[in-house]
Amino acid sequence: MPFIDSKVSVKISDEQEKELKTRLGKAISLLPGKSESWLMTGFEDGYHLYFRGDNSEPVAFVEVSVFGSSDKKAFNKLTAEITEIFGDVLGISADHIYVKYSATPDWGWNGGNF
């Protein structure tokens, strides 16, 4: 039940959004037991982000929420992949991307909880 929510300071074209969705769908498998078949993604472009008090360069804030417990080694691998994806697709440098992880034992879907 992963959800990857992205806020970026640049505009995202339809083509770029599809590429992000596809590549994030592959990357989520770096987390044990996670796959694109349960992945939900969200993109908010043109977001007003400041990093180090400046907004002259592209910036991204990416939140990854997962059902279950955290796996720091897997999260580290996913962070590397996410920064590569956003760098390749949107030209955002790795040192201008924050990735936040949240793992929860409670997750609802289809009118109930797991």
C-alpha cells in the first residue's frame, strides 16, 4: 500500500508525469513486498518551495508512505533511485530533493483496514 506524493517547484508536462509514474512504479519494488500494483502516486507541480531561503533552482519534496514497518536499508536504496528519477526527468539536482518516509501499521482501503 505505498503512496508517493511529490511537490516540485517546476511544471510537469503530461509526458514527464507518465515517465515519473512509470519509473516510480518500478522503483517501489526496492521496498520488500511492495509493487506498482498497489502504488498510488500524486504530483503537485509549480509548488512554491524554498530551499536554503532560495527558490532560484528546481526543488522537490517527495513523501513516501508505506503500510508496515520501516526498512532503513531499503529506504536508502529508494532515496537514491528517487533522486535519480527526479534528476533525469525534471532536472532537479539530488542536493535539492528531500525524501520523507512514513511507515504505519494502520492502512485503510476498500471500506476497511488491513
